[in-house]
Amino acid sequence: MLTQSPYVDVSVNIARIDKSLSYLAPPELIGQLKPGNLVLVPLGNRIAQGVVLANLEKPDVEASVVKELIALLSDELVLTEQQLELAQWLSMATMAPIGACVGLMLPVGISQRADVLYSLNDLALTDELKAGFSPIQKRIFNLLKTRGALRGAQITRALPKLDWRGAMLGLRKKGIVKTKNVLPPPRVTSKTVRTAALSVPVARVAEIDPNSLGATDNTRTRRMAVLQLLATDPLPMDFSWIYAQTGANYADLTLLADEGLIHFKETEVWRDPLIDYDLPDATVPNLTDDQQSVWDAILPQLDDKRARPFLLHGVTSSGKTEIYMRAVQEVLAKGKQALVLVPEIAMTPLTVRRFMARFPNQVGIYHSKLSDGERYDTWRRAKRGDLNVIIGSRSALFMPLEKLGLIVIDECDNDSYDETERLPFYHAVETAEAYAKICDARLILGSATPRVTQYYKAEKGDWQLLRLPRRVPAHLEYKSALLEGVPRMPPVHIVDMRQELIAGNRKPLSRALQEALARTLDAGQQAILFLNRKGSATYVFCRNCGFVVRCPRDDVPLTFHRARRALVCHQCGYTRQMPKTCPSCGSKQIRQLGMGTERLEDFVKECFPQARVMRWDAESTREKGAHELILSHFSAHRADILIGTQMLAKGLDFPKVTLVGIILAEQGLNFPDFRAGERVFQLLTQVAGRAGRSPLGGQVIMQSYQPENPIIQLAAQHDFDGFYRQELAYRREFNYPPFCRLTRLIVQERNQTLAQSKAEELAIELKEKIAWMGLKLTTLIGPSPCYYEKMAGKFRWQIIVRGPSPNVILEDVPLREWLMIEPNPPDLL
């Protein structure tokens, strides 16, 4: 029974509002509003969308100042009870506004921000007024006169790259333009198609005189074909299908409807991104002894609400996915739903196919590369309970699964599970752990190279540690070349590129790698070359004065991309043409230096002109469906060599890949970040794991200018335990996680001096608070400039709070436009 409360607690869908607000329900809605309802509320002199969090007996402020809620936008709840609880947890854990956390869970296209509607006043314009118009004001006036009232977003689209708001303010002050706050309609709604169906019994079709259907033979034939087609199916048919099958047109259908022979309908259709997927064989493999041991540990605990999360530590190709699928099958058999997260969108189609084959008509996919309509329909189908398994990237964690029984996070070490670009700054693994507790669901985490903090949690018993130390036999269609015994990890050969230079080889590929590529091609097998740099040249500089072409907003070197014939900033996307002369000294000695995937592709094609070479990086996958196209071509052996960035590192299974070449193994080792070595070890281990996944065997050639580095040596030996012990000792000595917690504060200002002064003032304030609270184990690092000191045109200074509970000193720090608070940051760059 609903509580007859006149007040509700509402989270307003504006990210920078740091708390929920109390509203009074209008008389007709008292008792009708429920937590999870989408509502329209007043906010100052604006209107905004919001989500009801709770019913209140009394407001949080004086009742006399509480405003009345405007409207209930939908009877359907947009958030489940569990999602509301998760949003509250997320707001506390990340120190982010509740509105930003709720916004993560709203379906795409539904959440709308208030806008301003601009229109012309009924005012007689004098020549004197018109003469005072600036050029921008003239354009605005003519636009509104021609098109009528327009929202701010519409004016921005009509006048791109033009700062029109100042000019508009001048028109308002002169009384020429009036404004009104409005809420735009949702960007996305359900999709419908026009359909037709018979209005007469099927038997009647045979009795109809064709001569009554038109004046010509062609017309009569088309219209009779329509009736005969509709007689074959009792369900309404899409107009486009009718046109394709009969050659009819809309005029034909209209005449048949006027004659009362057929009738039209609007039929809703789902925008399903999986509609054209080809499915693999659904054969369930037998478990190896290692897999059986792991499954025996998991199975009895799937019903145990007290079960701790499982960390499944398995080498590459050890059969972790089969464990996931068996757990999903058990959960579905109990009438519950499952959520499977993968780190890269590129991995999603591969995972989805395997799950679709095992669980037909129950799987949905969700990630940012889908259209708004596809994501909206997937959200609706999941909420209705039509989809029992959702597979997707980080954002899929917030799908409305009311009967969630299992969360699986594959490759749980991956940085793509960390949201670092917008509020809230959350970590999918920690959030999933909290969500699993809220839903009484089980959590399975899998990785060949878990983070040090994750493995430490398992070692000390917070999570259950399960191991798959050996590869599973796979792709036995190549059994004629079957290696003896259990499949092994591929051997790794480290090439010292300094010795290559001494020997006179200045090419990007060592002699050993070139020879191995030639043997692989001769054998009709495939190779992968890994270089974690996009573009043709990593920077462009002047040989005369040393000037480097940098991004004006981020102050990082621009990368030349041959395909676009342009320089691109990999931080913000800024693009400019390649200069013909030096912007500093005017010299024509402009040169492109460094090696990216595009230049490596050119070099490989020159060395091996007979080879079919493909490139897989952010530049080659800009179009929708590009990931899947590249993977399908390479999987079908329509290419011999695949060159790519870190997309290659995870979850790919190509049986004919017998060689992996790593071009710059040390890249990333020298970043000033406590996780730099961990990232490099994870990446090298994962990339090396793409080789030798079938009985054909394989090898890895790792090129480096720092071959003696312990990280590179341990990765070459596939020695996770050795790496973990070494890294844990380093973290303990310098007091980094898991032996403390970090919270990062970033001050951002367009003026460099102002950024520095605000950071210094904030540091003084925090030090005084630490002393006042007596927090002897809490310290500050900084303030200091960030490694990426300038981003999006703003200078960045950071303060790191280190201690057992660093957020304690930040609880009453007000929300400021120039301050970003990031608990448990994934990096300090």
C-alpha cells in the first residue's frame, strides 16, 4: 500500500546539483508517486526532470519554501528499487552528486535537460534599432523571423561554431527577443512501422473479381498479389515487405483499404543489434580437471547469499568463458537474470555469439557504439524481463535487471572499467561488488593478470581465489599438427633493439621478427603485430629550430594520421592540417618522426608485398560495425597479418595465429605513475597470450630497448606470481594501494597562476583539517602540476590525499566548478 505522503525526495537530473531536493506533490498525485518515477519539477526559474528517490513525511527544509512538483512524466518506473539503492551508494563512494549517479541509470534519450525557447516579440522595429544590430544579432533576428521560435540547442545547430549567446542577451535587453524555459521532448521513442492486414476472411480472396481492382492488367496483378500475400499470414505485414514481394505501391494499398479489403496498423518493432548475427556451434565442451575443480567450488555457492566474490585467475586460453556460461545457465534455470561485462567493445560481438548460441533468444547487447534507438530498446526489453542475459561494456552495469542473480566481469583488470572522464568517477568492479550485495547476486571476476589490489583482496580472503593455471585443448581441427601433452604458453624471445642498431638494422622490425614473419607466411599461418601507438608519426617537429607542433588545448604533441592527412590530438580530438612551414621560424624543414600503427602497416606491406595486411586501431574502427568486420575478415583468414594497438590484447581467439610480435615492449614503463609497471606487465602478458591457442603452437618475439627491465623479463616468462610479489613489495615500501587508499583532487583553471594558487590554498586548508582531526596516518602529496598539465584548454594541478580513509577530510568540501574529486584514482597522470 502506498504511503499517503504529500512530500517526495527528488534527484534532479543535473549533474552538478550535489543533493536531492524536497518537493510537494500536487493533490491529484498524492499517494501516486513512487520511488523510481520520472517527474517534472521547478528549479529556480527553470524546469527540470528528476527521479523520485523516496516518499517523505516531512520535507528537509521549511515547508513554506517547498515548491510543488509539476507533473508525473510516466506511470512506469524508470529505476528499480535496487538501482535507487545503488545510486545512493555510488554517490557516497565517489563523492559525486546524486543526480550524476542517477543519470547513469536512466535510459538513453529519455533524460532531457531544460532549454530556453527564444522567439521574437511583437514589436515594431525602427530603422534605428536595426542599425544597432551587430552582424551576429542580424543573423539571429533573421533566423527567428524565418523559422519561428527556436530552442537554444536548435540555434546552436543553426549557427555552428558561433558564440551567439552574448548577442542574444543584447536582443533580450532591447525587448526584441523573449524567452521561455522549456523541456525538449525525449530524443528517443519506440519505433513503429506501418503494416497492413486482411479485413475480409481468407476464403473471400479467391472470390474477388480481379477486374474490380484496376483498369490495367499490371495494376490488377499487383493488387491481387497483395491480397494473396496477406492471406498467407494472419499477422500484419510491414509495408516495405509487401512492396518487395508484390511490386505494389502505397496507392495500391490505399485503394484496397478504401474498398474495405485490407486495413492499416501501426506496429511496434524492436531495434535489435543482434538480428543479423551468425551463431557458432553450441556444443558444450567437457571440462578439464582444472575447470572441474573451479566449477565444483562455484556451483554450490551460487545460491548462498553469504558467498564472497570469486576471483578466477586463469592464464590466457584457460577456459574461463566456459565457467562463466555454466554459471549463467544455473542462474537462468532458477528464474534469475545475468549480467556479463567485457572490457572492450571489440570483444562484445565475440562474447555475444558464444552466449547467443548457448542461450538463444535470451541475450541482449549494450554498449556506446549502438544507436540511441538500439540502446533504448535493449533497456526496455531488459526491464520487461524479455532478456535474461545482458552482455556489454561498463555502462551495461546500470541496466534495469529486476531479477539479477549473477554478475560476471571478464578481464577485470582492464582500465576501461574505470570512468575517468565525467561524474561520477566510478570503478565498475567496486560498483559491481556493491550491486551484487544489494541484489543478493553472485559476482565472478576473471583475469589472466588481475590488478595487484584485486589479487591482494583474494589472498587475504575478502574474495575467493580460484586458479586455472593451464590452457585448455582447443581448435582440434588442426590435430594433424597436434603438439604433445597439454597446450603450453607460447615461448617468448626478447630482442635487444640496441644490438639491432649496432648491427646496422634501423628498421622497426628486428631481423628475428622479419624472419619469423616470413616463415609464418610460408606456412600459411597468421601473425599479429602489436604497437600501442596510433597514427603514422607520433610527433611533428622542425629540424631547424626544434619546434614541436602541439595541441593548443592540451599542450601535447599532435600525431600525424596518413588516412586523414591531418594532425590529431589523441586527448581531445583537435585536428589541424599538416603545416608546410614551421609556425615558429618559417622554415620548410618540417618532419614527421616516431612510429605509429599506420607507418608500421606501410613498412610491413613494403617488406612483404604478397601478404594481406589489416590494421586495427581507433582510426580504422571509427565507423559502426568496423570492429566486427575486421575480426571476421581476420578470423576467416582473409588477412595474414593484423597490426593493432591494445585492442588486440584481450579475449581474441585466432587458431592460425602462431606468431605475435611486440614492437616496443617498454612503452609506458617510464610514466610517473605507481601503476605504470603493472599496466605494462598486463598488456605484454595479454598480447603474448594471443599466440599458440591451437595445436599449431606459436611463439612471441618481444622487441625492447630495455630488455633487462624486470617487468619485461617477468612478462616474457608469463610469471604473474613473480611480478605480484615484486610489485607488492614496492607498494608496501612506498605506501601505495593496497596498503593505503588514495583520493585525487584536481584543480582546473584556464589561467595557470590561478590554478596553482587555488591548489596551494586548498592544500593548506586540508593540512589544517588533518591536524585538527588528528589523522596521523593521512598525508598529502603535492600540490604539483599533473603529468598532463593542460587538458581541454585548462591547466591542472593535483593534490593526492593518502591514508586509511582519505575521504573523511573531504566530506564537507563544497562542490566547485574548478575542483574535481576522484576517490581511488586508476592513475596519477
